[in-house]
Amino acid sequence: MSAAVFRETAAEPRTQSVPLAHVSLELGHLYMEDFEAGPERLREHFARVRPWADAVRASAAVGGRQPRISTCFLIDDYFTRFSSPAELVPTLLAEAEKAGLTIDYLARESGCAVADGIGVAEAVEHRLVESPPTGSDGSRPPAGETGWLANGERGPDAGTLEAMAQVPSWRPPAETAARRHSVFVDVELWDNRNDRRTWSCPFLAAVWQLARLGLLRHHGEPVLRPRPWSGGAFPSQWDDLPSLVQLNATAAPFSAYRTASVLPSRFLPVEHAVRVILDQVDADPGALRQVAERSAREGMAVPDEIADRASYVFYAGP
């Protein structure tokens, strides 16, 4: 007769669920130079976004389903600081409204690095699982040491050759999942200067996608949770604005089964890098399971691969 095994329930971390919309629609991800160009730049951006936003809504309503769609906007306050929330946010919301768009959630890019005292980007970095290319010998240090993540096999690195040593023959890099020809990408995840790590734009954008897909957890609890905005004047300092603000009290949930982003075409290489990162993230299994179970109950087809849950529209322009 086997002995009974008793286990503390509290010792098993429970993955807390988050409410999910059908689609998280990003209406913009602009840098401070875009805001510095004035309201006209914002007006032009939202005018270009509006038709594509309407198309996303129409496509989500296929089959007569009433889709739950939330909108979001990401402001770069990580790489540069310009103006203040008190000055910038009202202008942003006003220009969106003029184009017939409503921003439900406003996020600060610095919150993709650290939010509520939690090192969000660092936690995602620890969940990276590199896909070693066929025939690799492990001579190259892992991404956690180099800060670089590739979607395949890099070309040979000759390094410092000893005198009379034979120069290795050149070999091109190769994409792991190439379709006849490779599109090789090597993504810089961060750099270190003066003992300070600065996360790259693609890496923070990958964290942003994971947040919108409801897959970020810290000890089982969701991170980057929206804080309702009670109205009134916005603060004069960016650090006084929550990392993620819910501006519309009646909005659908922030996170969703799928994401759609309407962005200027200059973001195309960044988002390609985002897909490389998402393909090598070992997301919280509890969060993945919750999304799979709930989407199945709703009859929503959700791709197995995280990167395939994100879609984009890139418009030409400044």
C-alpha cells in the first residue's frame, strides 16, 4: 500500500486569468519626434489609420459575431522624454476623436521595461529559449550573454586567428525555417553602457505584444494591468502616469486573443524582429492554457504560434 502524499496547495503557484477581448487594435506607436512635429502630424497619422481600423473591425465581425475590440496607443517615454502628459495626452485624444477614433487604453513604453516595480522586460528575457540551428556546435554564447537573438545560423566568426592559421571559408547565414531562400535576422535585445542596460525597441515591442495577448505573468499574477483614469488633468511628469491607463470605462478588455496594429512603414523591420523574438519566447504555460480553453469555448480560432496571433497594417508616409 503506497503512502499518501500531502502537498500544500499554496505551494503551487496559480496562474491568474485576465479578461480577454477578441482583438486588441493598436492605433499608433509613435516617438517623441512625431509629437514634436505638432498636431498636424497626429492628424495625418489618424487619418491614415481610420480606414484600416474600420477594416479590422469589419473582418472581426465575420460570421455575424459581435466582436469585442479594444483600442490602444503606445507612447515612447523610454528612449526620450518630450513635453508632459498634461500637455501631450489631451492633444493626442483630441486628434484621434477628430478622425472618429477612440483610444481605450494608453500605455507608456517604459512600462514594458519596468511596471509597478516589476522588471517586465527582464522577466521575458529569462523566458527566451533559443532555437539552435542544425549542426550548431554551441561555440557562440547564448542570447542571455550576448544580447543578440537570431532566427537561424550565423555566418562563421573567424575571431582572432593565430599566425599561419588557415582562414575559414566564408559561409552565408541561414534562416532556420527558410523557404528555399533565407531571410536572416539578428536582433539586438539590449546594450550596456556605463553599467546600465537599455532594452532595444524590438524587445520592448515584443513585451508589448505579449501584454496585449494576455500572456505576461509574474509569479502567476498579471503584469501591466490597466489602471482606470478618473478624469481630470493629466500629471506633469511621465513617471506619475500609470504604465497602462484605461481611458474608456466601457472599453472591452485590454488583452485579447489576437492583436492588430496599424503603423507607419518604418516599423516594418522592428516588427519583423518582434516576430523573431516571439518565436523564441517560452510563455507562461498557465496563461497559454487559459487562452486556449477560453477561445475554444467561444469558437475563436487562435494560432498555436504566438507570433501568428499578431497582425499588422503598414502605411507609407512620414
